Amino acid sequence: MAKLTLSVDEHVVSRAKRFARQQGVSVSQMVEAYLEAVAEPTPAASQDAPILRSLKGSLKRANVKAYKRHLAAKYR
């Protein structure tokens, strides 16, 4: 197990310790779980949702100015 030194605001540390105690875990375990979660590669959205794959590229020719005019008129 490796050690890691962090600089964290003391108020954040005290709230984290309180939360960890309520959850029955250590702050180290919480930090490790967080780091594991953010370090895990996430699958591309298009691989998970076929509907997104089918929509890919459909807005390439969208007229942004016309859409803004539409929204402005709609929400007057």
C-alpha cells in the first residue's frame, strides 16, 4: 500500500471525517474509492446507447442562429 500526502482545507477534513465516521469507513477508504472511480476508464457513450450512435452527426448542418431566434420567440 502506498502513502499519499494531500493538502486539504481543515474544514473539509473535519466534515470528511464526520461523514466517514457516520458511514463506518475511514477517510483513506473514501479517498481510495473516489480515486478508483475517477481512474476507471469510462466506456464511450455511443457504445452504451445505440440511439446515440444513430444520432451522431445529425446536427452538423444545424442553423444555430435560427434555433436561437426560435427560442427567443418561444419564451417571450
